[in-house]
Amino acid sequence: MTDEQILTQMQAIKDEEANLHPLVDNSVDLVELEKEYQNGSAAFQNKIRNLSETHDRMRRSRGDGNCFYRAFAFAWFERVMLAKNKPELHMNAVKAMEESKDLLLAAQFELLAFEDFYLVTLETLQNLVHYTPEELLAAFQNDEISNSIVMHFRLMVSAYLKTHQEDYAPFLEFGQTMDEFCSMHVEAMGRESEEMMLIALTKVTHVSVEVAYLSGNENVDEVNFLPFLPDTEPYMPPLVLLYRPGHYDILYRKSHCLEGVV
């Protein structure tokens, strides 16, 4: 196949994915996840049943290479919107987002290069006090708004890594510089995330995350949860993301299930 044919094929796959799945979907009962594996691995089925004892709902994000950033952003914004102590959470979230502008400037990003993405993200966050759950979901299903938020989250991660190179450069491979790594793997839309990006995003947003790793390991019946913590004291319970090889979705813990989730 020629390069042009490969690109055409890849675009066709992405278009098919877009037609099948919204950028962020409605939440569903966790039994829907079990149905995906009803004819597959018993290990997956057992783990999902065990997971359902503590988590009762999930929300899918499109598998377009941006799922981590989109799932994180939606889970965070939704938590802020629905939390009972909304004023404090909202204030902290807006402050973190406003500080991201200074972080990007410190990392030598030009304001003109990121201002549009920043303003869309900040405006969406500021509007959470007025949004209904349906309106927030509609915003994240809108290509322009949703992808602007994803792009700004990518730039936040890139800026954090560039301004903390001494902590993360030793983990780079193939002699890459941090600028090269961020350009290829962080700032480029559609590139899947690594654990390094997850760590950086918790630091920038001051939001803690638990990642539930769902694997086909038949020697373990429980889903392994790995916490990621910011440097500062988290101002709300951790977001919960479900990771399957190459993909992130959102999980809802029973004890943290918020009224109004759609």
C-alpha cells in the first residue's frame, strides 16, 4: 500500500468510529461492560462482576487517541458541576485553569498559539454553575468545543513536562529531548497517552485520579486500582477512570455517584 492509501484507510477507520460513537456518551449501567465480554475471556467477566460491587456506572469516550484527555476533562467538569459544595470546587477548578495560562507562557508557548483553546476551556469551566448535565454533555459532544478542551489539556501536560524536565527527562527513550517527545506524543491530537501524561495532568489540575486497570490476567480476579495524586492536597474525591489496553473510559463509584448524572 502507498502512504496515501494507508492514510485513506486510517481516516476511514476514524470516520467509522466517529459514526458509531459520540465523543462522550451517556452513562450506562456497568452491566453493559460485562455484555461486551459475554462471549470472551472469563477473566474479564469475573473482574467486571467484582468491579460492579463498588462501581455501578460507566461513561464511554470515543477511541480516537484522545480518550484519556477527554475522559479526564469530562469527569472533572462533571464532578465540579454536580458536587454539593460546588462554590469551593468551582473556584478551585477555575483558579487551576487560569494558572494554566501562566504555565504555558513559562514553557515558551506563544499566546496566539493557544489562546483560543484556553478561552474555550475556561469559558466551559466558568459556565458549569449554569449548566445542566445535558448541556455539559452536549458541549463535550460538540467537535469544536470538545476538541479545543482536549487540545488545551494536551498543552497543559506538555508545558508541565517542559518546565519539570529534571523529573521526567530520564524516562524518555531513544535519546529524545523533552521538546521532541512533547511535540510527537503530547501536543499531537490523536496520540495515545502514557502514564507520564497522567501524572502531569494531576499535577497541573490539582485533581487526584484512580485508574482501574482491566486486564485479561487470569491469575487475578480483582481489578487493580492505581492512584495518581497531585502535589497539593486534593480538593475533592478522586476521579475514576477505567483503562483497557489503549483506551480510557469514566467509572462512577457507588459511594461517589452524584445525582443528576446523565
